[in-house]
Amino acid sequence: MKQRLSQVFWRFRDGRRLFSGSSSSGGGGPVSWPTVALVASVGAAAVVYMNVTKQKKKAEAASKVEGFGKPMLGGPWALVDSRGVPTSSEDFKGGYTLIYFGFTFCPDICPTELVKMSRVTTLIEQRNAKAKLTPIFITLDPYRDSCAQVGAYVKDFHPKMVGLTGTPAQIGKAAKKFRVYFAEVDHEEGQDDYLVDHSIVMYLMGPDGEFIDFFTQFATANEVADKIEKIMKSRE
Ligand code: NI
């Protein structure tokens, strides 16, 4: 069953146009109505499948359904922070994290998403003083995004935001764990003016480093904050 579910999820996210924004468009990404329809239909299919499963396995429903929507995402990663200090997923245990992958030279989508992530962080702070939520930006562009570069970049968004970079191998591994797609566009050797096409997803991870939920660019800051608040309350 787990297998089946993660396939649904994979197809959902692997619809590259769905989550990946070609920043070169300068517009707001290549989202179109057919894409929205695809999201809706895949979502509907998932719901139907879930209902069928519920009926079939009434007896063991609770735990099975719970596990159903939780694909294996995330897991241990090791990167480097803006001071050059090795930083891993272990360092954030005990609190929630909101993780976003992008690159600092992104002309439009990343800044928009990071403004949103910062807004979500502030909303959670305002609503629940005890809540521990750390927004994390992980670059997909290690060639240009040095420690200092990611450090300076995240400061513009939120004082709590952590900026991480690493070797191409470290970043590749972390991205793979979150099934983040990324590819440099027309990067010629020795040339620093290129874009990185990448997935646009925010991941909510729990205090044990476990994957809880993800948010696409269609979700507003308020919607994301509402959902996170609800999740935090239900787990208190
Ligand atoms: Ni971007």
C-alpha cells in the first residue's frame, strides 16, 4: 500500500511543470489551467483511492490511513551554514522546520516564496509564542551561493531564517531526499550568468525530523500558517 501511495505522490510531484518554475519566463512561472486541472484530478484520484481503502480496511483504518499520505520524504541531510559550520538535520531536532530549496540569484519565484515563508514564520510566532519553527533556505546553486552569499540573502527575509549551502554532492543528496528537481539552465563553463530551474515546494518537518506536510506555491501565507498551527496544536 505504501508503494502505491508513494507512486501517486511521485506522479503528482513529478509533473515537472507543476512544481518547477522556469525563472527565465520572468512571468510568474508556467502554471496554466491544465496544470491546475491536473492537480485537481490527481488529488481527486487520491481521495477516491483513499475512500476505497477506507472501506476495504475499516478494521485497521486509523493507522493505515494515517500512514497513507506520508510518503518517505526528507531524512538526514548534512550541509554547511552561512558561517561555514557543518549543519545537519540533527541540529534542528526538537523544533519544527519549514524547508525550501532555491537559489539566491532567482529573479522572481524564490524571493516570492521566501517572503511567504517569512510571513508564515511571523504568523506562527504571533499566534503561539512557544512554537518553535525555523525557516530554512537550502541553495541548489553551490557554484555561486557561498556561505556568505546565502547568509546575506536570508537576512533580507527573516531574522530566524537559516541559509544553507554545501558541496554539489551534499546539496544533490539533500535535494534527492526531498525529491526536489533542479537543473542549471545554459550554464556554460566560466560563465556566471545562468538560471536554475527548480521545484517550488515548502516542506514542514516535525521535531523528530519527520516529514509532516508540503505546501506548493498555490498556498497563501495564511493558509500555510493555519495548517501549521493546526498541526502543532494537534501534536501538543
Ligand atoms: Ni527560484
